[in-house]
Amino acid sequence: MGKTIAITGNTAAALGAALSRPKVIAAYPITPQSSVVEYAASMIADGQLQSSMVQVESEHSAMSVVQGAAMAGARTFTATSAQGLALMYEPYFRMSTLRLPMVMAVAGREMTAPETIWSGHQDTISVRDAGWIQIYVEDNQEALDMIIQGYKLAEDKDVLIPVNICYDGFYISHLYEGVNIPEQSEVDAYLPPYKQEHVILDPEKPMAVDPMTPGNLVMKYRKSHLDAMQRAFAVLDKADKDFGDQFGRYYGGTVEEYKCDDADIVLITMGAMSGTAKAAVDEKRAQGVKVGLLKIRMMRPFPKQQVAKVLADKKAYAVIDKNVVFGWNTGAVYMETQAALNQLGYKIASLPVIGGLGGADISLEHMTNVIEKLEKMNKGDDEQECYWLED
Amino acid sequence: MNYIELLDKKPDLVTPGTSACQGCPAELSLRATLKVLGENTIMCIPPGCMAGAGCVGWNFDSGLKVPVHITLLDNTAAVLTGINEAHGRDVTVAAFAGDGATSDCGFQSLSATAERGENVIYICYDNEGYMNTGFQRSGSTTKGSMTSTTPVGEVGKGKEQQKKDLPLIMAMHNPAYLATLSPSHMSDFVKKMEKAKSIKDGFVYLHIFSPCPTGWGFDGAKSIEVARKAVETNIFPLYEVDHGEYKLTVPNKNPKPVSELFGMMKKFRHVSEQGIQDVQNYVDKKYKTLQALVGQE
Amino acid sequence: MARDFITPKGDEGIYQIDTASWRTYKPVMDKDICVECGICLTYCPVNSIHKENEKYIIDLSYCKGCGICANECPKKAIDMVTEGDK
């Protein structure tokens, strides 16, 4: 059953990676991700982890090294944040479009400028259309567990898409929590070694990986990638169930519902703020307000059916985004939720909310304020302009 | 087996019909390279002439008979690292990259790969510019050269800066083996490539001079003649650095003036006497540096 | 051929183009002058020259007609002649 110890989210991520037995790790330090790299390096130095670790000179090279290793068939791991992810963009896009499965942890950080090193979702949100699967977690345990599940998802032959496990910088990366560390043997049983078949750089089997490809074939490859994205919902659900059966922790797959069944109004959150949102729901429930929480776990692909299923009979919902979409005065999760509901034919009153940028606090009071706005909307108030959670 | 027999008998691992220009010495160098490195090789070719000429492949067909991947323009050395880490040392992991991908945007990843001492072979074919995209200037373009981004006009006089000396910069990274190669000196070329293949204890950097008939403006039949002239004028001295030991493999006791090379092609046609003298001075100084490193003051 | 469109890969054959069709001049070797030194072979970018039965021969299947062999031959045993002339 493993053992439970108090560790940071970064340590949890490094342990999750180590338990997944990557052959090659390449990473470059950046706040708030650095201790992932340090912890992995110390495990290798102590002989506890048999990976080859490449101390690269940039995130661009980190992703390039793991891309090379993945083309040669290795399971790989890296981690980054914000500017590092931005620098990585070129090989990041290549990794997913070559359909090379891997897991990259992202300790979410706001994008500069203004110069900041603190928490945010803007880094991963800005690259949500680069072909990766993106999963956001709420706490340290989920970070560790989802890195292991991430490999299961990424390496599934129906998927073959790399996975980002996104956890909020500082709020998760640096905070200590009790985390159960599974036994290696249990993880080995859940996650068998990966054997790559679709491409391989091996003199025994010469092939060109990514020769020049004309547009009609690019269309086919892209469509196949998009189709695989849609298959990822079911594969994640199964990975979640198998994981729960083995380790006793179920997360709900693409979304987590919290007291939504009889709710009239719903808060939608992603990542670390979900804990505060649950407390706000409890507080308001105690006052007789029928409010629930929908936590988006999978942002790419966006689980529109699952989201619509939860919201279908609700009167109003608010989405709290820790990111912005320039040009829309909302965040990305709000836009995607709206798009999903519109496509599926639902018209529900909604409130876009933006908060927590650059590590700004999202307080319990913020959350209850949002719920109170939803209550008013439920009583007939018009849809509102974007609500910014300011001091 | 002497080098002629080797080039005759070893299997040609490049597609017989590439779309490289008539007389392209990069095509010659790539074929010779793979004849020596052999079938147990994984090759990376970033965007550039050789990739553009079909040496990576097209549709469902490969351009080489060994595994090949087109890297990004700027991450070739890092990709080599990853392949090598995944495979271990039973495979030759090599790159064949142009000077733009090497001396400009790929330099950061190259420098770090050399510093880490990865056991891979990075080969640069230096045609002094971005030839595949229409001869734009690179850091490796010789001063005075007309390129499509340093055109000659009322004010413009071609590239204003001296050529970045990439082999010497890479030599200062302390690689296990480094050499400069010219397709005009095939015996020397093959010997160095064989040495590179035998290195198992660190990073290998090879820099091949590769005159471009289309971009530089000379008849493709003269490609080898131009390459030879670059060696004879010390514009491209042939040397090697074997675990820190510098050696001029083709010593040049009586170098010819650089003007002899300048006169062979259109890209230098506008260059003034003073312009030629600038390059002559730079070449002389560089050669002195090299002689000092070799230990022949 | 049925293909799973996962990742672009070339493993069905070797990509090649008919470079022989580019030629306007072709190399012709005068065996009376040739001393079988092999210099032409070492410089042919297209790998068109081979030794067969102790003699160097030019295979025109992919020869682009660049003329390097003629230019480099120390004995001037190779002529570039207009396609179709001989």
C-alpha cells in the first residue's frame, strides 16, 4: 500500500515520474519547477532511479532530447514552467504531432510581462492547441498519481499523444501535503514497459521519421491526431478506473463533480483553486444554497459531453479562470464551456470570472461572492460582464 | 582498402537520385560520409539543402537507406543526444547539417552537446549561407560575399563581417575529436571520417567546406577546384584536433593569395582590392593562430 | 497501400528522382587515355562511376552531367559531349 509522507508537489511529481521508470529525463531548471529536476537528479545520484538524465542548456533542448530519445523508443520525462514552456514551443508541437507519448509536468506559472514568477495557468493555456493532452490537478497526491496515469493514457495505442500534468506553481509545487507513495511493484503492475511501434529510429529497421509530406497527407495525419484526441476521454476514464481499483484513489476521469446532483447553480474551476471552491460550496450549502462544483480535470481534449451532462439542467454557472483569452475579456475555460454548451444546444446563464493571475490570491470570500452573483442570476439578473477577483 | 576502393565498394546509403544541384559537393560529402559510417548509423538532417534535396524522404519513401530524421533547424545536436541516450553506444548517431543550422540558430544546442561530451558525430557542411532558401547570409558567410540579404548596390558592399570560425570555436569545447574536411581532399576526408566513427569517448565535430555552384556563382564542374583553392589559400585549412592534439593534416607551406579564390565566382566579383586584403589579413591571422595551436610558431 | 496515419514515416521504399533527365551534356571516357586512377570516382557527387573488371566506367542512370569528372581527370580522358551527339 506504499507509505504516506509529507512532500511538496514538485517532489510528488518527481516521485511519480521515477515510479514510471523513464529511460531518459532531460530538464532545465526554472522557478517554480526547479526542485523537480533537483529531486530527480538526487534520486539518480543515490542510485534509486535508473534513468539517464541529460542536463541540457535550455527547455528547447530538453524537449528536443526527449524527442530524440522517444523516437529511439525510450519512455521519457521532463518538467517546466511558463517561459520554459514558451521557449520549448517549437519542439513541443513537434513532439505531439510526431505522436510521441511522454509525460511532462508543468508547475503552472504566469507568463511575463509583467515580470512575475508566481502561479498561473497562462503558460499551458497559451499552448493548448499544440496537440498535447492537458490535465490539471488539484493537489500533490493527484500530481503524483496523474503522472503515472498520464503514461498509461499517452502510451495507449488508441491515443499516442504526449500528456501535460499541470499543477499550480507554489500552491502545489511548493506546498507540503501528505502524499501516499505507491510501491514500485504496484506501479509496475499498472504501467508495463512501453514498446513503440509506429516510428522507431533503429538501424535494424531503417525508416525516415517525418519525411517531407504534402498537404493532402498532412490533412490525414491531423485528422488522425484529432480522432485520437477524442478517444482519449474513454482511455482516461479506463485509466482512472484501473488506477482506482489498484491504488484506491478514483478521480473521475475528465471532470470531477462535487455536490452537483441537486444543484441549481455551479462553479467551474480547474487546478488548485478547486479546494477553496469546495469550501465555498460547503459554506453556501450550509446556508441552504443549492450550489455545486465542476472541476475540469482535462482541458485538452475538452470534455464537452461530460461538461454539458453536468450543466444541462442547471440555472446558471460561473467559470473561474486563472488565465485570460486576449481579445475576449474572459478566460479560456469559460470560452470552451460556452462553445461546448452552444454546440450541444444548451443555453444557460453564465458568468465569466478571472482571478489568481500571477499568484494573486483567490480567497474563500472571492468564491462566495461568485456564488452570490450566481444566485442573483438564478433569480433573473442578466448575464454579467467578466468579473475580476480583485483585492 | 585505400580510400578509392572504399568509395567504390562500400554501399551508397543515399538515394541515387537526389535533387541537389548539378555539381553539389554536399551531395558528394553526404554519400562519402555514409559510405564510411555504414549501415549501423542513425542520421539526423535538419532543414537545409540536403533535406530539401530529398535525402530525408518524401511521402512514404526514405531518402537514405539508414534511419533518418529531419530535426528542427535549431535542435539537431539535442536530438542526437536523446537518440544516443536511448540507444547506448552500439549505434553511430550522426548529424549532417548546414552552416546556418550549425553556426546560427542551432549553435546553442550544439555548444551544450559538445560541453556535455555526448558520444555523437555532428557534421556541418559549410556552404556559407542559407542556400536552400535562396542564399541568405549566415554567420559562416565570408566577408564581402554578396548574398540575397547582403546585396550589392549603391551603398551595400556584401557581407560586412568576417566569417565565424566555427571549427575553432568548437575546438575550444574540448571535443574528443574535431576535424575540418574538404571534398577536394578525399583521402584526408575518408581518414578523418573513419577516425570519427571510431571515437567512443566523447563528442565529435566535423566541418566540411562545401562550395555552392548555384549560390556562389560558378560552374558546377568547378566545385572541387573551388574547394581545393579554399584549402590552398588557407581560407579553409585542413586540420584535426584529436583529444586536444592539434595537427595540420594538409600543411600549406606556400599559401596562395585569397584573391585566387575570389576570382573564381560571382559572389565576390564586386569586392575591392581593400576588401580582398581585409579577408587576406583575417585568413593570415587565423592561420597563425592555428599554427600556434599546432605548435609550429 | 493501406496505411495508419499516425506519424509521417518513410519505410516503403527509397525516394528517387530521374536526375539523368537533367543532363544537357554527358561524360564520355576515352579508354585510350584513361589510366584507371579512380580520381573521377572519388569526386562524382552522384556516385555514378564504378570499377568493373579493373576498369572505371560511368553509369549514366542518375548522372546529372555536372562535369566534375571531366574537370578533375588528371589525364583529361573525359569529355563532356552534348546529349544525343554520340
